[in-house]
Amino acid sequence: MLQMILLIFSQCQFTIKNAFQLLEELGIDTPNHAVLVIRYPMFISFTLTLIFKLNPVVVSLNVKEGQKITRFTIRIYALFYYSICWVTRLSFLFEVQVLVCRLIDRPLRPTMPKGFYYETQILSWVFSYDGIHSPDCLAVTAAGIAMALSEVPNKQTIAGVRIGMVNDQFVVNPTTEQMEDSELDLVMAGTDSAILMIEGYCDFLTEEKLLQAVEAGQVAIREICKAIDVLVQKCGKKKMVDAINLPPPELYKHVEDISRDELVKALQIKEKILRRKALSALEEKVITILSEKGYVAKDESSGASENLADVIEEEDEDEIIVDGEVDEGEVHIKPVSRKPPCQLFSEVDVKLVFKEVSSKFLRRRIVEGGKRSDGRSPCELRPINSQCALLPRAHGSALFTRGETQALAVVTLGDYQMAQRIDSLVDTEESKSFYLQYTFPPSSVGEVGRIGAPNRREVGHGMLAERALEPILPPEEDFPYIIRVESTITESNGSSSMASVCGGCLALQDAGVPIKFPVAGIAMGLVLDTLEFGGDGTPLILSDITGSEDASGDMDFKVAGNENGITAFQMDIKVVGITLPVMEQALLQAKDGRKHILNEMSKCSPPPAKTLSPYAPLIHVMKVNPSKVNLIIGSGGKTIKGIIEETGVDAIDTGDDGT
């Protein structure tokens, strides 16, 4: 018999209705074959299954190096929507599905314990959609519930909510109609005590308002997590704690003993490529010693001495019996050293420990010495250089360089035929008049790799940069062009998405797009527990982080906007979560960083043209009486085709309103 658990969502409140009574009526003690159905009011439902046959959280029987796969699928019949591209079964995800996958995955990663190497898969489906409530936040909460009920030994329960702001009032889980009038679109996830992930877009919202919105969302998340914990106590599965396989504790000391001096020197190398080569060579050395040759600790080897306690007796002759008595014969004593045995460790454990030790040394250098790998202070930004009109034939172009990160942004203007098609449940528009495409080739980090369709990271970074630039664009009535921005990362050492925001803003100006204000983006980092590394315990915020600081730090917080407000933000936490005071400090420090970047962008040489390129198409808009449109088109389009041939224009488009 199918077991079912029903959870009812009602705007800000999360309640459990008749779930346990339903289980008792079905005669079920433990939901080993459960389907979890989470409902908003009306008809939207998000279904997750909790068994190995139909399981959103599936733990593989094969132990692999830990990774988590998230897949979010929208069924065609969810909205009775039909598209020509859905005639055959698709083998890829739409952009909206990729973005929701990232929303699910990012808050769950910090809750996964170290040493859990079972491959874990989360599958999410939207089976029914009412057109009123967006399913993405519901997917985050549903995945958190499924993980909490499963055997996966995750640390904490998570939940997700959306926060809108209508008439200066915050709304938790607003409807799609309310979101049309909202000045804020904030999606956040966390635990009952901390924030794990936020992502959102707004129209130059102040830091104070954003913090208030996050606080409102945290209250809602806390209530949801409490209800989930009650459910887990009743019918949660036993966690696979025994499956956690941590490296031996002594391995950390061995890695430090072998690599300490060389690691300190390698972390002082300012150039990314040279530093990475030095660290890779050191890692290979450590792996060879600890997993192939064997390692003898210094304190063990120095303690061996040649004394009476370190010798053993060996008998060279057999015992002889003479007249019923045992003749022991001659006993020869040879001094034999008691050398400590060589220790061998698995390569996987050595790699994991070397990474943690490297991060530990990098953190200590930043906290104790006040200097980062490239010699900057925590609040200091890398050198910035920018130039426009780099590509003479393009409609607009800009090259933005910040340290070892560089983005080439190119703007192309076109008519409505260039609009990007949208396949989404929530969005009612069929196309977008502005879109940004982000490309991160492997050559940007000195690697060789396959070039294909955009991966999840490229889709997510491109959407973040796109939404950061969207508020500065003019109304379509004033500038009737389809705008495409392509950002190609030519070199990367952290914060390439924010470089795309800066380069895209300059390229828009170079293409003659009359933007409202210039905007810039910056990525912030964090060392949360400074007491461990010689600090006073106060969290240390880092401005304009590099790739190594992103990998070794506790936070990646991207903020875009100008000195007056924020247009886009995205925060990922790699620890158990951060509090509002830490987030407030990061926002204020990011504001100072944006001011500095905008000042450097104003020094762009050559500067943006701020006029339409001679190669850009010219669009002339005129109004006629709507009743006369048919006369302009003519029978079978004969009249309008004649006008096109006579004038030499590329196309003439007409609208029902006489445009």
C-alpha cells in the first residue's frame, strides 16, 4: 500500500495536517515506501518519493568520492502547456530547470558531512502547477525534508522561502501576481539558526532593506524547520553515521610535518599559475611519501637508540638433551634496532587532508599576517583596467580586467527576431528582449577541456550578471532594440561573474544604449573562526576574493549595484551558516568596494562611445490608426512587401495597437 504524508503550506505559515493520523489509519509505522506530497493552497503540488525505486534522495550502494547530483524536472502536463520542442523526449534541461537545480544544491552542500563518499542523488518533479505560486522555493524545502527523512547523515534540516516587497511590505512566498509589483525577488534557504544561501534581484534596494528582508525570511524558515524536525522524529530513517569515513587523525600532523616549510613559501607566490604549479608539485610529493614510500614520524625515528632495551636475544643453536637435562647451548646476543614501521595511507585521504592543511595555512597567513596570497590587505581590491571599442565591427565591446580576471563583453543590437525564447512555468512572456550569455572556456584557467553546451555554472553566472544589468536598461518604448550581451572570460582568478557585470555595463554604453546608471559587481569572502588562526574571534571579511580564497574560505558573496543600492546578489555559505551581523558587515564592505570599482570604470580608456554604431540596425517606430493596419499590409501582404522592396528596409513589423 502506498504511504503518503501531507504537508500544507499557507503563505507564511507551515503546518502539518493529519499526517500522523493518516499513517496510523494506514497501519504504517515507518514510511519505508513513502511519497512526500507538499502542497500550497489551490492546486500546486510538488512530489518527492523516498524509496530506492522512486527516490528523490537515493544513496548509491557503491562508494565513490562524494558528490551530490540534483535534477529538477517539470512535467509537460503540469500546466497543460505544449511546445513544439517537447514533441520528442528531451535529454537536456531547460535554463529554468538548471537554475532551480542550483537553488536546491547550494544550501544542501554545507550540510553534507566530510567523509561521506556515497553518491547521493536528489530528483524533483513538478507534477501539477496552478499558475499562482512558483515551485522553486517549494523544491528547496521539499529536498530539505526528503534529506532529513532519508538515511543521509546530513548535519541540519534546511528550508527555503521567497521574499517579495509590495508597497514597502515584505511578503513571504508571494504569488506570481504579487511578484509583478514587487521591488524585490529574494530566494533564501537556511536552518533554524543560520543562513546558508541567498539569491535575488531588486531595483537599487538599500542594504538596510535587504537585511530586513533576510530577517523576515529567516523567521519563516525557522518555523518550517521546526515542523520538519517534528516530522523527522516521528518517521525519519536512521542516519548512516557508520558510513562516514574520515581520514586518520595522525595524517594531518604527518602532512604538516612534510609540507610546512614549502607550503608557506608556495602560498606567498602572487601569480596564480606559478602558485598552482608549486602546490601541485608539493601535493604529488606528499602523496608519494605517504601513500607509496611510507612515512616515519620524526618523534618516532629520533626516539630509537642502540641500548639494552632496544635489543632482542636470538638463539643460533637448537636445544640439546644430555642425560635427561636440557643443554641450552651457546646463546649469541645480536643487537637489532627496533625501527618504527613505515605508515602508508590511501591517496584519497592524503589529497583530502592536503587540501584542508593548505586552506588552514592560507587562513592563518591572512588572519595572523594580515596579508593575502597576492599581498593585499583584507579590504583591498586588485588593480582594475578597462577599455572600450576593442572590436571595431561589433556594435559595442569592452574589456574589463581586475587582477588576473578578465572579461570580454560584446553587445549586439537587433530587432524582435533576435529575442530569446522562454520555456518556463512561471514566466508568461514568450521571449526576452534582453539577455546575457556567459562563457567560461577551459583556456581561461590554463586547462584543456571539451567545449559544448553551457554547463550549470555558466547558466547560473550568466543569469546573475543579466539580472544585475537589467534594472539600468531603458524602457522598450524609448529604445526598441533586442539587446544581447555576450561575456567571454579570457582569464579567471575569481569573481568572473562580477567582471561580466562591469564589462557588460561598459559594453552597453559603448553600443549607445542609454543606461540609467553605471553598475559594478564585487565578490566578498569570509574567514569565520579567526580565533583558530591567531585572531580575536571576530569574523574577517575579504573584498574582491581570488579563486584560492573562494575555495578555502567560508563564504562567496557576490553583490552588484552602485553606491545608492543593489541590483543583484548571491551568497553561498560553506560552513554551518552565518548570522545577520556578519552579513551586514559584508554588505557595507561590498558597498565601499563598488564605489571604488565604479570610480576605476570611469577612467576607462578609450571611453565608451555612447552612440549607436554605424553597423547597428536602425529602428524607426511610428503610430498609425489601428483600423488602417490592414490597408498597410494589403491583400496577402502585397502592399507591405512592395514598401519593403521600394525603400530597401530589412523588415516592417506591425502591431494590433497600430505600432
